[in-house]
Amino acid sequence: MTTPPNLAPKPPILSEHTGRRSPIVPAVVTLACAVILMFGSGFGAVSTCGNDNLKPVTVLFIWGSGIGVVLFGAAVLWLFFLLIWYVVKAFRGLLE
């Protein structure tokens, strides 16, 4: 009598680097995207404004620039708190 083949799925191969990813990368990407949004919308607002009344697209660019400023501030705060977290984590490691 023959034995049936083993059809059970194989466990995934774990890489040697099992550590967590750094949370700084998403914060820096958010900061860069906020800068692009802020300056791109600001350039669009300046290039579409003229001597006549505000056009709807100009208002849209102004809103986009404002949102970019808010996101830039949030990303700077995020990086600031990450820096504090890393410093506290480093001092805890030194004290132990």
C-alpha cells in the first residue's frame, strides 16, 4: 500500500530581518507630499488669479494650498513626536 502525498501547505519562509519597519518613512513621505500639495496649489492659485473676480478654480487652488499647510504642520508634529519617542526609548535602553 502506498502512502498519499503530503498536500498540506508549507509554512512561509521567514526572512532573517523580522524587525518592524521604521515609522519615520511614512512621516517623511507625508511631509514631502504636503510640500508638493502646498507649493503646487499655491502656484496654481497665483497663476490663475487676475484682475477680475475670483474664479472657482482659484478658490479650489487656495483651498488645496491651505490643506497642504495643515498637512505640513501635522507631518512636522508627527516627526517631532517621533523624535521625542526615539530619545525616550534610547534613554530607557541606557538606563536598563
